[in-house]
Amino acid sequence: MAELLQRRFPLLLSSSANLRSRFSAPCSVSHFRRRRRLQSSAAALGIQNSPAAHTLPSPSPSPSPLPLPSPSPLPCTPDSIPASRASRSSALEHAKPFSDFLTDTFNRQHDYLRISVTERCNLRCLYCMPEEGVELSPAVKILTTPEIVYLSSLFVSQGVTKIRLTGGEPTVRKDIVPMMQQIGSLRRDGLRELCLTTNGISLHRKLDNMVEAGLTGINLSLDTLDPFQFQLMTRRNGLEAVMKSIARVLEMNKQGAGIKLKINCVVMRGMNDREILRFVELGREKPLEVRFIEYMPFDGNKWNQAKMLPYKEMLTIIREKYPNLEKVADHKNDTSKTYRVPGFEGRVGFITSMTHNFCGTCNRLRVTSDGNLKVCLFGNAEVSLRDMIRKENDGQPIDEEAMKALGLLESARRAGQVEYGGLVNERERELLNIIGMAVKRKKAKHAGMGELKNMKNRPMILIGG
């Protein structure tokens, strides 16, 4: 009989110490139901009157019987405390509050970090790169992979759950895959999404390894489906390679990769606006989202309002062809307004930075490839994190050896305890204070079109989008 109980009801034969601990505390509904199930199961086996059903072996030399508690003196009943409410209350009681360092004065919590990993790019897009090109920063000024991983870990310790790697073009960085592998390992600390913004030229060659490293989402910049127009807008060839990358992502998704694929299309009046419907058609049989972006002003892109096509005008163009276009519910921090054509596998979105900003729910911070923190894409305020990181290394770039010697990753992971009086290095405390002050200075919303046109800012390629 004891063997039968051991196989069927291991809880009945747990140690007496465990059982005392379990039943000495105020009951919960789950305990109540568990006890009833055990009693019913014992009765079903015909052992309801057997001492073995009520007496459990003790590890001590002289065991003493421990009767199951009677229902009458229980301090609670199933009707008084629902299990779901009890579990939610417990979760809330022990939940870690979001970091004050990443919360601004408008109570926006910044859990999304975009890191530019290079200033270099293999295209020269009209809206991103000035015609005369840009002066690249010296290599010594660019963040090393250990520095990027350290910053990623520090931000994750404070509540960041999503990291996006941008550029320039991130795939031109030689160590992009090893970098992603290290950042991907931060899932153990709370990272949920590792994403990439790319032009797709060389993505298909590295995609498999990136997915293995933990890649979960891709924003692919593509502004035209016409090879000749592609050459005009990017000042390079390469449409075939981009389409190959898109096909490879979709193929991997059929195999279960689960990569969220979004095509970003910057619409410029008189340039590619006549292709809007062709882009919508991409989603007829392909599970992807095409997002049309209002043309935005940045240094050197010769922006003027006449070239900008407002999203409502784009929406009108699409509705003329697809009158049954319907709105899709957006999530709180979405940057795009999303729609779908019934029967299509894909979706259509609009990023409306110029005509309908989404500043009120902005949860994004940016780190440039030379190590500056930008709290707003359109703001020109920046603060250097690179110089603070390198201070203990005599101002020199930090390589793998220096990172281990300084104990950077261990310190970054412990930084999550800084608000609880934890033992956090002065380096992390000072760095978090700098980040916190920058976040607290973030404005309610960015400037309007007229001001942005004349505001001094970096070219898009040196920001990272």
C-alpha cells in the first residue's frame, strides 16, 4: 500500500517538516482544493480509514503522527480569497518597480534601447546620407563590442526589454554576429527582443547565424521595388540582394524562426509615391508589415515640406484601391498606425512623425555609435557614455581583456540593485545618474516641422534611426 501511495500520491508521503510548513501558514484556495483532492483519491483507493492516509513518516528517529488539518478551523475559505487574486497580489508585492533612471518627468518608462553599432553603410540613400557624404568618426571613437555589450547589460538591469541594433548599416560591422550572441545572452536578465534595422543588402548571408544568436525582429529599409528607381534613391545597385534577403526571412519563418519582418518605406512626393500600392500588394500573400514613413528632416537631406506626403494622403490613395481597408488595434508604445486589407496575409502601417507625433507614449532611447546617449531622435541634446565607461581604462577603448579585468559585466548585472541599497560600483552609480539626468530632461514632444528643418542635428546615418 505504501508503494502504491508513493507512486500515485507523492505529496502524501512528503516529509512531515514540509507538511507542517505547508499547513501552518494561512490557507489558500489551492491548498484547500489540493487537500480535498488527496482525501478523495485516498478514499477511492479504499484507504480512507487507514492510518497510512493520515500519518506521514518523519525523518527523525521517533516519528510522530501528523493528522491532516480539519476544514473547520481554516482561517480562509475558497469564497473569501480567489486564487487568481492571491497570486496577482503576491506578484505585485514582490515585483521590482521600473527604474527611476529610465523614467522621465512625464512618467514615460523607457524600456526600448536602440544602439547604432557603426556609421558605415553600403548604400547612400537620399534622405539619410548627404550628397557629399559624411566625415566618419575615427575608429578609436567608436564603441567596441565589449562596451556595447556592457551598456546593453546595464540598461537591461534597469528594465530595458528590447534592444535594436542599427547603423549606418549594422551588417557591415565584421563582428556583428558575435556581438549579437553576447547581447542575446541577456535574456537571462530580462531581455525579450533583439532586433535589427538593415537595408538587406548582405542580410541573407548572415541571417542564419543571427537567428541562432537570438534575433527576433527585422526592420528592412526598402523605398522602391523598381531597380532603376532603387539606384536613384540609394545611389547604388542592390535591389536583387534585398529581395533575396526578404525571401530568406520568409523562408526561415516557414521553418519556425518566428522573425517579425517589417518593411520600412520612406515616401517622398514625386519620387516613389506612385509605388505605394505596389508595396501594399507585397502583403497579399506574404506575412509581413509594410510601414510607410513620412519624410523627415535631418542634416544634409535637403528636406522641404513639399516633398513630404502626409499619412492621410497615403491612406486615401490606398483606400481608393482597397475600400475595405480596416484599422488594427495599436499597442501602447507603437510608432505606427496599423491597418489591414481583409484577405491579405500582411499589414500596412504609417509612421507619422511629422503630422501626428507619438511622443506621449515614447519609450525609446538611443546610443550613437560613438557612444552618445540621445533621448529623442529629433533632439540635439546628447551626453557621452563612452567617456564615462573608459575613465577607468585611462580613456582607452575597452577590449575583452579590459572588460574582464574591470569586471564590467558582473557590475552591470548588479546595477539592478542600485535602488535597493545593493552593492553597486561607483562607476555604475555615476553612469546611471548621468543617464537618469538626461532622461529627466526629455521634453514632452519634439519640435514642429518648421523648427526641425532649421535645427542643428546629426545626419540620420550618424544617429541610427
